[in-house]
Amino acid sequence: MRLSLRKLAIITLGFIATSTATTATAAATETPTFDLSTNQLEVAELEPGQSARFAKGEVAEVLFAESEGRSTEATLTTLAAVPAPNCIVARAEKGFVQVYNNCGGSDPQRVKVVLAFGPDTQCKSIQPGTRSNVGPAAGRIDGVFLC
């Protein structure tokens, strides 16, 4: 979820049932209020200090916009989100994950193996033309990524 104290958007569908009235409020500086109590789909972008009220029986979807230059969630923008080349292969063998580096060259590749139903392996450097045990095979291998 992206959080921001600067802006947030409200989307409401007036025909879906929920419980009691709800108020969504941004940072307190001004007090203009949007009334979204109609039976239509409406979108309102709130500035800091603005609020929105919803009548009983209405549903609101609140989306938080990201602040400029700042993010409060961890994002995979590092090389860890880049898939390893096809010449790097991970296999589960005898209860462990073996990573084969069949790439040419002389530089090692740092890789991480993503496992389903278990923790991902740590990043490990694999020399070209070799294989390495990177950890236990706690689940299905979902992919190999560069670190």
C-alpha cells in the first residue's frame, strides 16, 4: 500500500452494503468536505485537511498516492528483481538447492533463489562453470534472480 500525507483519492459505490458511516480524513489544515452519498460511482481527490463522509450502506475504496521523492513501502527496484540469465539454472537435488552457472566469462554471478512455501535463499556468488549449494530446498523453486 502506498501512503501519503499529501493526497488521497476516494472511490465509492453507493449501492453496496456495509455497516456504519465512515469518515476518511487527510492531514488537518483545512476543512472542506466532499459529500459522496449518492448512488453513483464518484471519484474525489482530497488535498491535505479535506475529508469525505459516507452514509450508512455505502462502500469506499481509499487509494493512497505516493509522496514525491519518498516511498513508505519496500520496492523491488534493486538488481534482486532482475531475473538471472538462462545460463544460470537452479535445481532441487537431495533436499538442497543447487545453482549451476553455465555462463561464460570469468566474473562470478551473485544470485538468489526464490522458493514457494519457504524462505528465499541468501544471495550467493557462483563462479562460471561451477555449481553451488545455496540452501535447503524448503519449497518449489520459483525463480533465480540477480543480486
